[in-house]
Amino acid sequence: MKRLHWDPVCLRPEGLVSPSRVDPSGLEGPTWRTANGPNWDRVSRGLYVPANRPKVVEQRIVEQAARLLSDATAGCVTAWAALRWHGANFFDGLDNDGVTLLPVPMVLGGGGHKLRQVAGSHVSREQLPWNDREVVDGVPVTTVARALFDEVHRRGRLWPAVSAIDMAAAAGLISVWLFATYVGNMNSRNGAPLAREACSLAVDESRSPLETWLRLIWLILAGLPEPLVNHPVYDLDGRLLGIPDLFDPIAGLVVEYDGAHHTIGDQPLRDLVREERFRDHGLEYIAIVKGQSRAAVARRLVAARARAPFRPPPSRAWTVDRPAWDPEPENLTARLERLGLAPYLTGESTERNRPGSWAEGAKTFRTFRGSQPA
């Protein structure tokens, strides 16, 4: 199933190529002469890949992971790269400018394992318990919770850290509650205070980093009450009016972030019709677009809320109460608990301490990921 580039979930691309070592026979890898020709690239000491390999972030992950033992006993890929390998789309391996490639982070743990830091990688020797390791489709990676913790620590600042948690939850990998439980057991670890603070601001319902950015401006800079995030709004006959990025049910204010896809095809017309539908039912509406500073957006949000009608419930032409045809969906924590993944996500399970259990656990996790709606 094809997924759009703004979907929080990504499918792993086909055609990824594992690096090969030189093989004098040329059967299991390039010969020395071939490896040093124009059709092969050296990715690290002794490892080569075809020059025409897929130029995607997952290929970079595979190339660096090849330097680790395949059973995860010598370390794992972690942080953004592990989250991407688990299927979270917004961990794309690009820095804030959207162009610079981030190095693939790897953590070795104890045991005296050695790995040189080469171009395209970042090697850490922080502790790595056995139940923080697994192998997913042949790549040794940290578990979702550990990968997210390392990514929060790597980002080092509150707003990017909240975005990381939001986007892991958006991909269905872990809920804020389960991650907070994991973090609660790591009081002495570097990065734990930031992770705890970020958890207090993160939500399971955000669908993109820009939605998170907008919500943090609303809360922190504008100082406005906690909004509903991607919650459906209906008319009084139970017909869906829309699902705003942010919604203030007290003020009656719809807040949207119009990203790049809002300029494609008939989307601008659909947005106009949607705005009219909200306004026809007595709701104030504001759209935020790229290029506005945080301060400017905060001012606009405060002004929009001041314009909002603040109608009491009896006089509203809308409701957030779900009609019978659209029951409340299962929340992410409950879904992950029902699937038996909560102990794994909170670091409480010991089943993954044995290498033989990692592959089966990864299979279970991929089955869950595949069950998510497009």
C-alpha cells in the first residue's frame, strides 16, 4: 500500500543492499579490482556496496548496521535511525535544514566491543541492557522505547524532544504514557530530565511535526488552555464537519496548519469549503502557514481566540460528542496493551534478554504495525 510523504507511518523500501566484503572468487562479493572500480562504493573498512544502490535513508542504516554483529550482541543502531527502521516516517535522517544528512547513531554498551566512528556514523558507548536490544529484519536495533529515549537525548532541547515523542506515537510505535513509564525507570541516565519534561507536553494524537510546533506555540508562548488535538467536530445531526489540527471547545476556535500538501491539486478548494462549513456552524477559524515566526503565530492565535464566539453549549450548532456511527476509537496505550506489547515498550519484559526471542518479538511488532490504517 502506497503511503504519502506526510503519513506518520512509512513502509520499508524494497531493493535495499547489504554491504559485501571482497571475495576473490567474485561469488559472494566484488573482487578487489571490481570493488575499487566505478561501480562500487566503499562504505566502511572492508565493506562495499554497488554504486547504483537505492539512495534512501534505510540504505544508509543498512550500511552502518553491517559493521555490527547481526545478533545485536556487539551493539545496535539507535535513536532516529532505529525509529525509522521500526516504521516511523518523520525520522528521515535529515537535520533541521532538511538537507544535511545526520550520522547514523549506534550504541555499543559494555563488553569491550570496539567500533570506529567513521563518516556517516556516530558511535556511543553508553550502557545498553539486553532488554533494550532486538533484531528487526536482520538489523540490530534498540527497542522502540530506548531508541526514542536516545533520540530525545540527541535532540537536547524541549521542543524537538516533544516532537520526537509525538511522532513516535503518531506512527503507533509507543504511547506517551508507556514512554513516560519507561523514562520513569531511568532517573540516573543522562537525558532523563529532558525526557520527563517532554513527556509532560507530548500527546498521542499529533500527526506531524508542524502540528506539534503549532500546539507548543499555543500552550507555551500564547499561554492558552490545552486544546483538543485532531478531534472530530460534528453538527447537531451527527454529520462530520471536520477534524481540526487544534480545537478549542470553550472558545469555539478551529486552528489549522496548512502545510505544503494543502497547495496540491484541489486541496485549496477543499480547504475553503471546509472553512466555510466550520464558519457556517458558528466557529472561528484560523490557518497558519509556513514562514511565520513563533511570536507572530502566538499573536495570531491570541487574536483569533479573542474573536471566537465563546457560545454556551445550548446555543452551539456543533458538538464534539461522537454520534453512534463514529464511536470513540481505542486509544494507543490500550491498543498496545491489548497486543501484549506494553511490557516490551516499558522495558519491563525480560523475554528479549535471550537473542532467540528478538526475531519473534520483532515479527509480532511488525504484525501490529501492519494492522494500522493507511
